[in-house]
Amino acid sequence: MASIKPLSDRVLVRPIEAEEKTSSGIIIPDTAKEKPQRGTVVEAGPGKVENGNKIDMSVKKGDEVLYGKYSGTEVTLDGEEYLIMRESDILGIVS
């Protein structure tokens, strides 16, 4: 199995699939599903260096996060879809 270790302030995120049913029980076809905007952090880089000072990451492996609709770069690893994005593309951590 291959692995990716993000550099600098980048994060590897596994998107959480959108619901296939609405709360009222209507099944949503694949073509009408919204692009996921939630995911789980799989790996996080060490942090960014700015003016000689290292800035630690705010997210860590296992965090569930919200990110912008078109954030990140899609990558496929061992048949699974992931996103690599900068920490600044993450809007918040879901608790």
C-alpha cells in the first residue's frame, strides 16, 4: 500500500460521501448529489515556516473537517479518492 506524507501546511483528506437519502426518505441519484464538503484528515504536514519560525498545524490526523466546495487537488491512492489541500482551505473542525 502506498502512502502520502503531505509537506509544509498541506493536509490529506478523505471526503465523507454525501447522503444518498433525504431526511424524508427520497433517494438522491448520483448526478444530483452535492460535492462533499466534509472529510477526515488522513495525514497532516509538519507545518509552515514563515520568517524562520515554524507554525504548527491546527488540524491533526483523525479530525473531521469542513472545507470549501472546490478546495484541494483530487488524488487517487490504491483505488480511494483523497484531496490534498492547504490548511488554510479548511474552514473548521467538526466536534
